[in-house]
Amino acid sequence: MLDERHPEMVSDEQAQNLAELFKALGDPTRVRIISLLIGRELCVNDLTVYLQMGQSAVSHQLRYLRNMRIVKRRKEGKTVFYSLDDDHIEQIFRQTLKHLEHH
Amino acid sequence: MLDERHPEMVSDEQAQNLAELFKALGDPTRVRIISLLIGRELCVNDLTVYLQMGQSAVSHQLRYLRNMRIVKRRKEGKTVFYSLDDDHIEQIFRQTLKHLEHH
DNA sequence: TCAACACATGAATAGTTGCTCATATGTTTA
DNA sequence: TAAACATATGAGCAACTATTCATGTGTTGA
């Protein structure tokens, strides 16, 4: 059933990049952080309150998300505000939620 | 900056489900399997050839994807054909690829 | 300037994951 | 029925991950 003529949608490099991004979204804490940041800015302390988690854990995840360019930060005095880096992630969330509804 | 009036897009349960699905997509081997299955059926052996991986590894991943209802199987004699369970995953892939292009 | 505050970071660790190896199950053909 | 074939599965293991703990950095106000 090997069919060399079949067009493959993603190259190996694209597969790698897709997997990296999905992995970033593949953790409940990070999903909750992202969903809390949809449509607004929040500082680290707000996130720890919403998430009911240690400040360190939250900061570690925020660094991860920042390295992946999923969130960005803005400093204002002592506090640091985080927000989504672009709105594509929100689109992906919406589409995926739609998928989950149908199951 | 806590704002109780802000509508949260996803509940904790939805966050859990989203994370579970994204985690399933968050591995290069599984991404490649899914992308190979877009638009066609393939048997386990074909996948091992394309992926250049051991048959056992591929079967394990297929079981995982099947448990997640991302792929389904169809038996025909000795061989088992796998295909995508629905086309939502393809949509999610396309949207995410678009996101990656813009970075 | 010093204490309090907000956040970041490195090390350590328990839990998870993806692969390999060996073997089992089910099917076809000689 | 036995051998060959296609796939599935359990155990084991090395690599990775998410959190906690302790501490560091930068900022503000007394």
C-alpha cells in the first residue's frame, strides 16, 4: 500500500515543530495559564491565585511558555504582566474544543 | 488585577481534556503517523517503512492513538489498516501549521 | 539604606514516557 | 497441522518533566 505519489502534508521538520508546540500545550497547568490569559493580562501573583499553585511552579511554566513564544511579558515596577503573544493559540484552542465536543 | 467578571473560556475539566489531546499530538512519531494517515489508510508495516522504526514501537503508538480515538482500525486478513477517526485532527494540524509559519 | 515585596532560577526528585526486547495472538498457505 | 506472516502486548529501562525547596535578583517605600 506504499504510494509514492501521495502528497505528504508535513515534512519531518514540520512534524518536529508541530510536536514541540503541541507538547507545550499538552499540560493541564499550561492550558489553564493560557486560557486565563485569553483576552487579558495577568501578573504572576494573579495566576498563582487562580491556579492555586506555588509561585515557583507558575514562574517555571511561564518561562517555558515564553521560550515557546506563546506568551510575552511586560514589566511594570515590581510586577510582571503576562499575556498571549498572538491570537493563533486562542484559535487553536477554540478549534480543538470543538473537536472535543463531538466525542 | 483579579477580575471575577471575566468569562473564562475553559473549565478545569475542559483544560484537562485539552491537555490530554494536545499531549497525544505532542510527540514527533505520533505527528508523523497522523500526517501519513491524512487522506488514506495505511497498514502497520507501511508505517514502519515510512517511519523507519521498529514494528513494536509503531504498534504501541497506534494503540495510544486508538485509545485517544484519533485513529481507528480495520482488519483485512492478516493485515490491519489504520486511518484517522475523523477529520478534525487534520483541521487542527492545518491551523497549527499556519501558526508556525508566522514565526 | 534596609526591609518588604514580586518574580526568577538552579538543584533535587518523584512520576511519566517512548523505545526495545521477548513473546503472544491471530491468520493464511503449504 | 505446521510454518510463515502481520500485528499486539508486557516488562524493563533510559530519558524527560513538573513540581518543590532554597535562594537570587531587582524594585519600592519607610
